[in-house]
Amino acid sequence: MGKVVLVTGVARPLGGRFVRRIQREPGVSRVIGVDAQAPVEDLGGADFVRADLRQPAIGKVLAEHAVDTVVHMDVHGTPPTLGGGGRGAVKETNVIGAMQLLGACQKAPTVSRLVIKSTTSVYGSAPRDPAVFDESTPVRNLPSGGFAKDAVEVEGYVRGFARRRPDVAVTVLRFAHILGPAAESPLAAYFSLPVLPTVLGYDPRLHFVHDDDVIEVLRLAAGEPRRGTLTAGTFNIAGDGVLLLSQCARRLGRPTVPMLLPAIRWSRSVLRSVGATDFSPEQIRLLTHGRVVRTAHARDVLGFTPRRTTAQTLDAFASEHGPGLLPPRSIAGTVDRLAALLPGKPVPQTSTAGAARPEEVRQDG
């Protein structure tokens, strides 16, 4: 018999993609997808079990199928596309659902590996934060609410589980902001706006990870460790390189509107009322102070190197969502034409690729 893998949160695109990918792994004989909602996309040969993680029935699923590997992906910052439920339902699923799942795993003797999808938002965003966070950096300002606080609580319960079940290999993957076709996040919704509100006087550094790389590192964490290594522990996952918010806006072709913080909070209410997006306090802090993480630990221990950099991830997101109001190539062509009209100025040979790809901010580690 091969491994039996249980994956939560499979009704969302990212969870469904991972289920289809893990089925192709050698040594995996069965995959069980769990969610409170039926998945829209096909899960391939996986078995789907409709179950609410907030209820104790998840324990019966683990016992009935003799699950040995659990990949918990049902931790999100946005309500599901179908069913909604708002922030209260999301918090219950994130925190209460994780508590019930961990309690069930503690009682299941067959479980030997647990992988948790978390977020770098647990570090918060504050003016006196270190330039780069690593996994051992003490957090000076814990998130006070929203998805980030949910993730902090979930990680606390996971640490307690690891102490009670030292025989289980526990891996926590802290993802930077995920962008891609399967991504559902407040920041992706923000970047989809035609005009980007920004905080006056601030240009934060940002980190992204493509959902293709998310699937790959989840596969590595759920699989057997490389010889002589351990895959247990906490790992930051992000693409190489860092972008400033102003660079992101240029690559997306979105004009920015610098605003004072009170005006940002007012626009938050307006955007929420029309259903465009929701600026949570944690997202406002991110757009003010930014956040960058060091990823060397994942490379050294997991053997994971992201295929796409932060810039490439954003470029892929931009191509998927079409040109903005100020497409970089059009702007570059206009600048060239205007420069050619200036007396005594040679016609510049501007690369449109260069206009769309300004130099990235360097990242240490």
C-alpha cells in the first residue's frame, strides 16, 4: 500500500490543483479531498468527502481511510467564491477548523506527516521591522486582526500539536503573497483595480510567489524527505528578488493615487460597498511598510528553488489580467515619440521590455 494523502480546502482552485498534482506522485496510492463545498473543477482520481472542518466528523474521515499524510490548505484570507459567508465565517474556518483537524490528527495513529499552508503575514508590517525576516526572527508587532491574526493562532495550535505528537513530521510553509491563475487573495484583488490607491510618502517593498511554485513546494513537503535531510520545520516561501509598489504599478499599467491614511480608510469603505475589494487594516499596513523574507532555509533543507522570481510572478499576473490604463509598452512608445520631437536629441532606442521591467530591488538571501 502506498501513501494515503488527505488535502483540505479542495473547493478552491489552488487546493484542486494540488490534489490533481499529488496524485501523479510515485508512492501515493490514494488522495482524499475534503471541503465543506463541492469543488467546481474535477479532482481527477481523488475521492471527495464533503465535510466541514469545524465539525468533529473529520476524525472519522482520517480513521476510515487510514490517512498518513495531511495537507491543510483550508486557511484563507478571503471568503470562498461560492457560498460567501463574510469575514466571520472565514475566521471560523481558519481557526476552529484547524483546531478540529489537529485534534483529529492527534487521535489518529496512522498520521505521520502534517503540512500546513500559512503566510508571511504572521510577521506583520511595522515601521521598525527588520529589513528581512527569517524564520527565527522574533516578531515585534503581532498582527491584531484579520487573516494574519488567524494564521498566528493556527501556527500556535500547530506548535502545540507538534509537542503532543513528536512522532509526526510537521511542516509549516509561510507563503508570500500568492499570485497566479489559482490565487485568491486581497492583494490580487487590489492589483486588479484600474487605479491603485497608495499611501502618500511610502513605497513599500513586496514579495510574491507564483501558484506553480506553491504547488511544487507543497509536493516536496508532503513527499518523502531527501536522503539525510528532514522536511519538518517552518519555511518562508517566496520568489527571488523584491519589487517596490511603484514598480508593481508600472508593470501592471495601473496609475496610482497617493492618499493620506484617513483617505485610504475612507476609500476602503467605498470599495467594500461596491464589492470591488476590501482594504483590511493589515493590508493597509502592508501597503505602507511592506514585508520581505529570507528564503535560504527552504532552499537548504527542502531543496526548493522557486522557478519564478517576484518580478516574473507579477509579469505573469499582469499578462493574465490584460493591460491596465497605462500599458508600459504604450508609455515607452509615447516617450520615444516625444523625445524624437525635441531639437538636437537623437531618437532613443528604448526597449519596451525594459520599460515594462524596471530594475528590481536587490534581496539579501
